[in-house]
Amino acid sequence: EAQVTQNPRYLITVTGKKLTVTCSQNMNHEYMSWYRQDPGLGLRQIYYSMNVEVTDKGDVPEGYKVSRKEKRNFPLILESPSPNQTSLYFCASSFSGRALETQYFGPGTRLLVL
Amino acid sequence: AQSVTQLDSQVPVFEEAPVELRCNYSSSVSVYLFWYVQYPNQGLQLLLKYLSGSTLVKGINGFEAEFNKSQTSFHLRKPSVHISDTAEYFCAVSDEETSGSRLTFGEGTQLTVNP
């Protein structure tokens, strides 16, 4: 089954404790992206990757890092989480990253930073 | 820069009633338009998209949307809703000019279908 998977689905952590949220897709997509969803704000892009070793900032990159060492994986790293990073996070992918392509979303990771 | 406004944050309707979820956008370039649905505790799923051509776009689950360039709108409609349509709906735009194929999302509309 074609899908985007994320782990963990739920995470509670404390301020300053480094964490990684993994994202993997099995559709051989070149493009991957991270969004965060906050009430009343919709989804906002954090980082994206057009291909292996090619990443760039989205609208809200502060406090996040990403890497793209393999085509299928695009982990999101919070080196020193803060309470304002409490949010629902979605990973997405598309075939080549063209604007007209459908993006496929993972199930989401709900993060609470205390 | 693009922006998307979903005019209603919550829309309660009765089962089998028609529904319209409103979306307006602003952009200085040609855009692609999308509607995504998010069922409780799930990721986003594409309902339909407008790329070019016919302004009336049909999607999954009986939904359709009409692109109106002069009014910069892309409203979503369904003639008769079911309880299972209860979900949050997001309108989004993208364009070839913005780097990263970024989808700009609206704030979301919570559709609640009551029996």
C-alpha cells in the first residue's frame, strides 16, 4: 500500500530534550515536506526537500532541522524543543515537487512540550 | 505572496442537507487550487484539485468545487451530506513561482453533520 508513515504518533517531552520525528514514504517520491498544524492557522510548511541532500526552509523553520540522506526518509529534528513547538506535525510527499502535484500526507505526530 | 481565507470556521448541517464551504484566495500569479479533508485523528486526504480547464471540478465522495477567477474563489459543495462527511476541510493553493511547491492552507472549516 502506498503510504507516508510517521513515528511516533504521539510524544510528550520536556523543554530542551532533543527529539526526532521520523517520516518515511514508499512511493519513490522525490519531494518531501514537513508542516505543522495549529488551531486557527491551518498548516504551515517547516522545511522541504526536492531530493536527496537537497533541503530548504519553508515558512516556519526556526527551531527545526531536517536531513535527507535517503530518498524514502525525511526526519524532523528538534534539537532543543520549547513549549511553542507543541503542535500537530505532518509529513508529506509528492512525485517530483511540481506545484500542481498532489501531496500525500502522513497520519500526523502530536507533540506536547512541557 | 499567496493567502487563503476560509470564510467559516465551523459549519453545522443536518444529514441530507446541501452544504457549501467557502474559500477565497489572493495571489498575483496563476494558482493551483486544492481541497483536502482531515477525518478525526487522520492525515489529510485530497478531495479534489483545480489545475486548469473546466472551472467545475468533481472530486471524491460526491464533492465538487467551482473555480471563479473573477471572484478569486474556490467554494466546495455537496448536494446531500452524510454523517460520515463530518471532518475538517482545508482549502489550499500553490503556484509555480513559489519555491518549494509550498501549499498555502486556509485556517480550516469544521463540518459537522448532525442526524
